[in-house]
Amino acid sequence: MIRTLLKPDNQNISIRLPENFVGKQVEVIAFTVEETQQNEIATDKPLAHFASQNVLAKDWLSAEEDEAWQDL
């Protein structure tokens, strides 16, 4: 796998592949670095939710909590 960052000065990009890539199917994906940073932020929110769920459950799943909420 080859990974590189570049900043094009126009809409055309030319890449030179290693010889062992010739004749093989190659996938080329283009996206901006800003897009990947936004995706990392978006995917971090659910992970934080799941990570905190177990910690909060310790407080919520107790006899004291059950007693406090029994009249509702």
C-alpha cells in the first residue's frame, strides 16, 4: 500500500506506481484532509457515548437509584 499527501495546484493529478502494481487492479481514492478530520470527530461521539454507558450504569443500576425512582 502506498499513502501520500499532496496539494494539487490544478484539477489534474498524475501518479507513478511501483512496477509490481502494473497489471493489477488499483484503487485510487481522493478526499481532503479536512473531510477525514470531520469523519473522525463524527465517529468519536458515538464511541464516547458507549464508553460512558458502562461507567454511568454503575451509578444508575443500584438499589438507591431504584428506591429514588420507585414512585414515578
